[in-house]
Amino acid sequence: FRISSHPPHRLAPPPPSYPAVMSSVAIEEHSPVALRECQCPGLLGAFPKLFEGSAQAAGQVCAPGLSAQGSPAEDLQAQFEVLPEACEVGWLGADSDVSVVINGGPTGRRALWIFADTFITKYDSSNQSRVLEGHQMPNNTLGLIACTDEGCTGRAQFFWQRDEAGAIRSFFEPPAENKADGELFWPVAGIASRCGNSVLLLATRVKGFMNVVGTSVIVLKDVADIDDPRQWQYTTYDVGSADLTWFSSVFFADSPGEGDMVYIFGHGKGADGSLPSQNSDTVLARASLQNLLEQDWAKTEYWTTPGVWSAQPEDLKALGLPSWETTCNWSEALGRWYSFNIPAFTTDIFLHTAEDITGEWIKTKVFNVPYPFVQSPWISYAAKAHPELARSDRRRDSPGLADGDCELVFSFISNAWVDTSVVTSGNILFAPGGMEFHQRGYWPRFVRVAARISAETSSGARCIA
């Protein structure tokens, strides 16, 4: 669910109120598969003072046999606390926030972060704010974090491109003809080859004000051989259409195996014939990653009714999993696929799990968006997992992770959704004090989730580094 624009204050206000936290058992039908909810008691621990008030005492919605609870990851926030020096222009927030692990760099392994619309401007430390005057917003930027055997614990380093005249521009751009026609890329999903040398990104093709016109695939090769991403070369090609998009997620089908097959999440038209949106059913495709890297989409297969793979994207079968821009990963410890989601215009964050990629998907409430992002003009979205940031068995001494717990890590974005009839200049994102962390919007917020399968449904489950 994309909500940033150029500039981000050109947006309409959200609904005046948010739904109350669920406190009873409910059944929600998401044709053709039901998403089940059950109630389980208690919270696993108090939230740090920084996020005080973000937990709801009403209880935790959970999947049968699965318990999970999130807490803010302040150590991960510190990794991203890289602010420009005085009078310097720098990276000051972005959305999309998808990560993949590649080879290369001083340690031989690094996490590549891909961002969509990004603030590039100066930081005013005297009043802790972004500087509105002269700010720029390229449609995508990159970040790198060094990884070792202990995990991806380095500080973030951010990158963007400049044109021949020195002006800041997006890292990835459509072909010249499309760019001249007003098209841009929001890269929102990605995967790295198992050897860590190639990256495939899925980008939303946008033209005009949030008008999605299709999907583009961005291919980067030989990334392990070149330390500076600004020197990387990339190619692009289009897939799907405005009526059938394929940018929502891409991930290995047999993770953590050695196979080449990947799954891809997409969206078709709504039941009323409307164009794909976050309210459309999620549909599924599969393909060889090598084929996709070679710009061969023709061999892609699609999950269709009544539950078979087909060479034609017709009569696609809904998964019963909400998504728009998301991640999906396999947890060996949980024995389940998992994906995070924030329903549009709500403040609840859910962990969706399934033993099979085609469902049944079950959702477990794991976190509440903290104050002040629970009120207008804020909305939150883009909850995405980052497995490389989870603590290994060698680093499991932090609070909130008990023996037997499996740790999952995700980030999300809170952004301002402001009425231009009221706000004509400036924005809450540039307000004095707006970079104080407790009220800083348009910045990745990290959450660690402690999850486990109960003894009644699984035996011997343990976390695997």
C-alpha cells in the first residue's frame, strides 16, 4: 500500500477513526480460503519505554499452536541511525524497505536494502528536523550493511545516483521513452541468487499520481564483484499488465534448499472489475530465477482453479493471504511460511503463517503500531521481514527471547497522510522535532518477534541460525 508522493503532503486524509483492537474470536472469509483467528492470553513482555503505550491489553490474536509477540528492536534502530553531518545533504528516510543478502564488500557478505521514494536533504540538529527547503525525493535509493558470521550488524550506508549535471536522481529508472512519458519505478520486492552475485527486483510501474500501470523486473548481475553499487549495471523488462501485477513479493520455493524455483505474488482485478489494489486477492506464480534473470518470463506458471499449475494466467486461484508489497519466507523452526501485514488504515500488525504456500493461511496479531502513529494523519504499511537481522543461537542473550523461541524480524513504515486543502506548505515530516525518534515518520521501524509452536502441535521445534 503506497502512500508517499511528490511531495508526500499531497494526499487526502484517512478515515477519522481506526477500528478497535479485536477482543473476541472471529472468522473472516477471504475467498476461497478462510483466515482463522483465535484468542490467546497475555503478552510476553513489557515494551521498552520508547514505545510505551503501543501494546494493547485486550490480548493477542493468535494461530492455533503458534504463539508470537513482537517488541521494538532498538539495536537495529541504532544501525540505521546514520544522519547527515551539519550542512551536508544525506539520506533522511524512505519507504518500501526490502532487503536481500548478497556477496562482496570488505566482509564478503552484505545486506542490500532497496528503498522507494526517499528524502534526500539536510538535517537540522538544532531542532531535530528534516530541512524542507531544497529537499529532493528520488523514487528509489539503496543501502548496504556489512554482514559477518555473527549476522548483519554493520551500520547502514546509503547510496543514490546523480545525473551528468550532478543533480540527484533515482537509482533505477524506466527506459528513456517511458521516463519521458512520466513513468517511474517503485521497487518493492526482491531476491538475490543463492550465490549472492545477482539480484532480481520487482518494481511497481507508476505514472501520474499513484496510478499503477504495471510491473517491471530489474536485473542486476555481478554485484559481488563491485563494492560500490553506484557502479552496478542493470537491465529492465516489463511483465504482466495494469490488470495483472506481479510486484508484491518474490522468494525461493524450496527455501532453504538449493533449487532455482521462486514463487511470485501478484494481484488481478477486484471482484467489481476494479484495477489491482491492496484490496485485491493475492495470486501466485512460479518460475526459474535463472530464467527471470535472463528476461524469460514466458515459462512462468500460474496457480489456477481448482488448484493446478497452468502456463496461462487465467482463472487464477486466490491464496487467502493479504498482500500488496510484502515478503514471504520459510521458517525451518516453525515449519511454516510466514508473512507480515498491516491492514490498510489500521494499527494492528499481523503475522500470517501457513504450512503450504497455497494455504490455509492463519493470522496472529504480533504488534501494535505505537503512539503517535495510531492517530491522524499517520498511516502505517510495508511490514516486511528481514531474516538476516534475526539473532542466531550465538546472540540469543537479549531480553524477550526465551529458550525454544524462534526469532523473526520485520520493519514497517509510518507516513503522513495530509489534506492539501489544510496544509499548503511544509509537512509534519519536516516539522520541528520531527526527527525525534518517538515521533519520526517515514523511517523504518524494527520489531523482533519471539515465536514458537506449542508442544501440542509440534515437538522438538527450535530456532536455526
